[in-house]
Amino acid sequence: LGFIEHVLKRYPEILNKNTRTFIPAHVRRIGHNRVRHLVFSLNRESVVVVLNGFEKTLQYMDDAGHIKTIPLNTNDEEVCEVISKLIIKHELQTRPLVLTGFLCVGMGQTLTHRTIGSFTSAIFGHLDLTNDEIYQLFGRITGRMKNWGEKYVQTQVYCPTIIMHRFNVMEECARNMAREYNGDVVSQEEYREPMYSMGEVGESACTNIREKKQPKQ
């Protein structure tokens, strides 16, 4: 949370008009609430979507400064479609949009929609995540979006250098697996092969390999 606050205060343009920012917090719900509170304190015009196991809501302040809370009912639609429709219905298109949460936003669901656009920024300060977990978070800002016209922009990512290195290593591991072992069954060591030959960048991921917990007998 300290890293998120540091980035948002150093780069206030992240919350300018017509921006869409992905700010995953951490597992505890109190962290998601703190991100929302921080965003509103920095820009009252913001729209904040919180996605977790307890809460799935969209919040914004009206002209009188009252917070409006709208539940995201996603029974029959993708969450990105529901968010898009609510943004348009309540005429919030030009306001800065922020998505936060952790476990729910880390899943393989799509968070962006062509009517709103790709994320303009993302903030990742998760130094304690495994290589696979941080790679999965980065995956939420990617997708088949280049045909969205002016709604597509490259996402500016703010993160510690070591997080960037870990993502780049895992991306190379995925590329290598598709290139060299496509369709084959591979071992964990074969999957990790590239990280051992990437110098200091690879070392960032090597030192973050965790021993898999053995199941209790």
C-alpha cells in the first residue's frame, strides 16, 4: 500500500480524466478498502471498482459529494461487460476508473472492455508473490485489444525493477515452452530453463523460487 501511495502521489496524472488503472492490493479486504479511500482522497472524480470474495461494487461521488454504491450483478455477464454498461448508464466515461482487489482480479477473467478501453496504467508492488502469481497479475492487463482502435493504448506499468525482471523471465519461460516443447509434457525444470541463462534478470526469478509444500500425511 505504501508503494501504491508513493506512485499515485508522484505521478498524479495516473488519475487524470479518461484514465483506467489496475491497482491490485493484497489478500486482505482491508487493503482493497484502503486503496479505494486513497484514490478518492487524491481525486474525488474517480470511479472505483472493488472485486473480492465479499464485495463486488462500483463506487463514485455525485455532485454533492455523496458516495454512490452500485453492486455488480455478474450472474449472466462478464464482469467487464457489467462495468462497461454501468459506466455508460451513469455517464462516468470521462472519469478516472480504478479496479482493485486481489484474488478475484487475479483470476483469468477479462477486466477491460472495448467500449471503455484498455488500462492506461497499472501498479504492482507485490514483492512477496511467487513468480507465477506476479506473472498472472500482469496477464490481467494484456489481451486481444489492438483492434479496439483509439480505445487501445499501451499500459504504463509502475513496479519495482525486480518485479519487472520476474515478469520478463516468466514471459520468456512461457515463450520457450511454446517454441521448444509445444504439445509435449515438460518438467518444472525444463519450464524454468530460460531463467538460468538470463544473468541478473534471471537471478531475480531464481531467488524467488519457493519450495512446494508437501501435503500432510
